[in-house]
Amino acid sequence: MQADELSTIVPVILPMLGGIWVLLQVAATRGRALRGCAAEAMIVLGFSAVSAAMLLARGGRGTVLHGALLIDRQALLFHMVFVVVAALTILISLAHLEHLGAAHGEFYALILFAVSGMTVMAASANLLSIFVGLELLSIPLYILAGFTRDKVYSIEAALKYFLLGAFSTGFIVYGIALVYGATGRIDLDGIAQVVASPDPGGVDPVLLAGAALLLIGLAFKIAAVPFHFWAPDVYQGSTAPVAGFMATGTKAAAFAALIRVVGVALAGQPVRDKWIGVVSILAILTMVVGNLVALAQLNIKRMLAYSSIANAGYLLVALAAAGRNGTGAGSILFYLVVYAFMTIGAFGVAAILGREGETDQGFSITAYAGLGRRRPWLAAAMSVFMLSLTGIPPAGGFMAKFYVFRDAVRAGLVPLAAVGLLASVVGAFYYLRIIVQMYFRDPAPAGAAPPALAATDVFALALAAAAILWIGLFPGTLLDIVRFTT
């Protein structure tokens, strides 16, 4: 590997090397202190973000590992999203893991390994590297889901996630095999050349079958309906910080891979029209089912799980619009940045209120009754997150949905935008229900004094809430950053 290639791939390998370092520290000290490992992980993420920013400033675009990875603007911007997600997860997990008696430094090594897998998926230039990145991401997540191994429901969540994750991986492997059989290529540009070549006999059905299997496998990862059944159980069984990490990081990585697959390999006609139709149907199902089922949830983590499913539907609308317009992933990236702050923030509040024990009672929506009087600052932060998820200005979620639906209208997908707007109205009922609980319901009889907020919790929630309000009031800065993604 040449020196220039090595500098280009630093954002990919630095989190992986950092994860190995944290593991070595834990082994050498026979259980290094949790906060020391967290600090090391944050330092690694900081250096990784700086290296990505330097490449962005240079307008860096280059292939590494014999063309397996394409480190371009889109990959680097997605990497920055992954770094933000991981950093917020680290901050909100510190006090939570200590309270649960799971203060093990390996947690942060797994977070760093997962970030490397996400970045590989975002930078993949062929189907095999997408598969490798997916496995680098999935294996740490299986362990993180069952990290509190003394809890039955945590082990159950890990087992369900592992089995269904392996099932979805099988779809991707078979899809890669069929696409290779139909085109003789695994690199995305090579597949695109074959797809774009005119064929008097029509589109090869083997290619369509392979593309369909790839879409199904990635639809599992973003929890799109009808491939969403794992998400509520896994999010409920995992610790709240891990659930937030999966809801944001995994979704962002899967959409990064989807953009590569459909936006490059399957961009030629008439294949493009076919996948746009399939994605549009998935978007409608995902938005409608996610929002409707969320109405009936009484557990905050299950409600946020169905919320993440509904948000996957909005992102699928943006993906379909990008395919029709022939544009980049600007609105998808914008949405994912806002989504990361508001979702991890919401799971962070859930983690704080659930510290009396990882039980249904601790995570019940009724636990938010009177929170505005008991903990006004915590209630204010949760209000910002809920208003943003609803799409009410001046929160950033309003601008994120506005750009998604605007792009859909410009692409001629007016019915899809209309369904999205109606689904958002339905979503307002269960998001605003939390605000009603916090400010218009009497709190439960006073019991033991609630645990004090950790400094890391305060910083993470304040940062997330401030970012959401800033993006909502001044969206132009972020929009300029993500507008040109290649």
C-alpha cells in the first residue's frame, strides 16, 4: 500500500486500531476502568474525525485496496455521521453501564469496531466489500445487544438479532452471487456498465432476482416493513444506549450501502424504474405501519423502535426521489444527521429514567408523568427531541422532513410525499403524548430520590438538543455541507 493510499484509508482503519488498543488495555490491566476506556475511544474518534475533515478539505477522492473502497466526499460525510453517533453513545452509556453493573471497557472497543464496519459499508466500491463491512458492523452489535448478559431479556435480544441478522446476510450473499452470475462483475461501476448496456431480450431476470435479494437484505438492516419484526424486541431487550446506537448507526450505514448499490450499480434504465417502484412501496408500508403500531406502545423503547421504522420510511422516500432526480444523497445525509441527534437524545433520556432497573416499569411511558415538575431540564430536552421527531419547527426534524418531501414532489412522486405527510400527522399523536405526560400529568407519589444526572449525560443531551435547534433555525450550513456528496 502506497503512502497516499494509507493516508486516505486512515478514517477506516483508525477506529479498528483503536478498538484493538482498548482490548489490549483491558487485557493488560485485567479489567481497565470504564471511564479510561471511554476516554481512549473518544480520543480515537476525535482523531478519526480530524483525518476525515482533512481529506474533505483536500477534496479527497481515491480508491484503495485495489478498488475495493472509494474514499470520496460521500463516504467521508457518512463517516462523520458515524463518529457523531458513536461519540454520543459513549457519553450516554457511561453512567448507565456503571448503574447496571456492566462497567466493562470492552463495550467501547465494540463501538469502535462497529464504526469501522459502518465506514467500510459507506465507502464500498464493490459488493464483497459491502458484505465485509456489514459483518464488521453486525458482529459487534450482536455482542452489544447482549452486553448485560445477566439479564434474560438482553440475551434474548442478542439471540434474536443474531438469528435474523444471519438470515438477512444470507439474502445479501445470494444476491451477490446472482448479480455476479448475471454480469460477471462484483465492482459497482462494472455492474453499472452491464446494466446500462442495451439488451434486445430485456433485463436479465437473474440480475433482477439478485438485485431484489440485495434490497431485501439491506431492508432487514434498516428495519423496513415487512422486514422489521426484529427491531422492537431487540431494542427493548438491549440497553437504551445500545438501542440508540443500533437505531441510528446501523440505519445510516445500511442507507450508505443502499445509495451505492442503487445509485451506482443499478442506475441504468430500465432497472432504475423497477427499483424505484419497489422502494416506493417499501416506503409507504414502512411509514404507515411504523406510525400506526407505535400508537399502541406503552414502553418507550418499543415506541422509539417503531419510530425508527417510520423514519426509515421517510428515508426511503428520499432514496426514491434521489433515484428519479438523478441527484446525490444530500437530503438523506441531512435527515440522518438530524435523526442521529434526536433519536440518540431520546434514548439517552430513556436510559436516565430507566436506571431504577431495566424493567418494563422503568421504561413505561407513565414514568414520564410530571417530569416537567420533577426534572424540568430533562423534560425540556425530551420535548426538543419529541418535537423534532414530530417535525414541528423550529426543531431540525421539520427541515429534514421538508427537504425529503420537497425532493419527492420535484421528482414527481407526489403520492409518496402525500402519504409521508399523513403518516407524520399520525406520528404526532404518540410523540406529543410524551410531552402531555411530562407537563399535564401528575407525577407518581414520591419515592426514593432519583439518581443525580451524570455530567456526561448532561453534556450529551445538551449537545443533541442544541444541535437540533441550531439545524432547525439555521439549516443552510448543514445543507451546504451535504448538498454535494460526490
